[in-house]
Amino acid sequence: MNWIKSLSLLVFILLVSSAKAKELLLIAGLEKPPYVIPSLNAGFEIDLMRAVLSRLDHKISVVYVPYGRTYELMKQIKADIGLTLSAKSGVDSEILSQPYVAYQNVAISLEEKSLKVSKIKDLQNFTLVAFQNARKILGPQFARAAKASPLYIELPQQHRQVELLLDGKIEMVVMDINIFKYFAQLIAGTGYMENVVVHNIFPLTHYSAAIAAPELREAFNRAFTQYVATAKYAELLKEYNIIYLPQD
């Protein structure tokens, strides 16, 4: 595959250059705006890592890989850091940093449908589209609801989830609220939230970075704790329009 050849070349270049510079190799998943935007080599998570690691006098280079391959590729090429991971990703908890980002998954329906959802089990009554591996990530209650649903689909292309909902082809979409807002604005323009209902029935899903080197992991944890207390962190949240909904 071409992306594997490109990855191997990039890793070789970085390994050669890293002998002279404090440059860390990060592995991130593909397109997940506003968190990860490969075309811009940016996004909330990427810029957050740059800011935190710059406090440790490190620069970063990022390799973007298909969803679910982050930890596997991190081990294969001995990358310094893997992003958006947890114990559910099969990562040894001992090498995980403290959580640095949380995804706020929700169920979203069109307001005109007047669909009632107060708990995860209620989703079994509707046609559903969710992100890849949602049944594993969102837990057994959601997995049971998805199995009982009249139609359940998982799509890796999250813009397609939004399109299916806004086109009325599916009754309920399950995804992170910030990813939904990003794509919905691109597809439908401003004011799109007036036409949907957000059902806040899932807890926050926290993610860590996999950092094999103990000293780097401990230093990252300290620098991250310091960074989130600054005005720069608040500005970064605002720049990428990241919101977290109040939990009931």
C-alpha cells in the first residue's frame, strides 16, 4: 500500500534527523475534525500536543494512519507517542498518560421527527448510524440497543453520518458533538443546530496518549497539567469550538 511506503520513508528521515534534534514522532488517526485534521497538519489534539511538548523543548512530526492502526503502527516503527488511545484500544495501561482529551458522544435526531430519548436503551427503537467500533467503545448497553435497532450502520467517514441524518435517511446519529458540529456547519451552514435535538445520554469518553518511555510520559503529564491551567488552553478550546455538555 502506498501509505505504508510513504510512512516507511518518513520514519527513516525522522530517525536520521532525530539524532540532532529533539523531534518526537507521533502517530495519529486519520480525519477527525476538529480534533485531527491531517490536510492542515493541525486540529485540537495536534495543536495541544505541540503546545504541551514545546514546554519540554520538543518539536513533533505526525504520521496519520487508518483508524484502529495507531497503536499497532506505533509499536512497529517505535514512534514516541500514539494519540487518542485507551485501555479499550488494547494498550497496556502502564504506558498511558493521564487523559488529555475527552470525546462527548451524543445521539442526535432531527427536531421535526420529535423523537424521544432519555436513556441509551431507547435507541433500540430507531434506525441508527454511528462511528466505527461504536459498539465496543460505547459499552454493552449501547451494543444491545444497536443489535435491537431496526437498522444499525457504522461508518468510518463521519461526514456521511451527518449527511444521512440531515437528508432524513436515518433517524438517529451517534457521534461526538464537536465532530457533528464541524461537519454539519460545512454541509448545512450556520444555524444548523436549530434543526436538531441533541440527546445527551452518554458519559464523556476519555483518551490518553501512549508513551512508552517513562521519563517522557511523566514529563508530559506534568507539562499537560501546567498547560491546561493557562489562558492558552482556553483559547485553543475556543479556536476549535470544543464544547463539553453538562452531565445529568
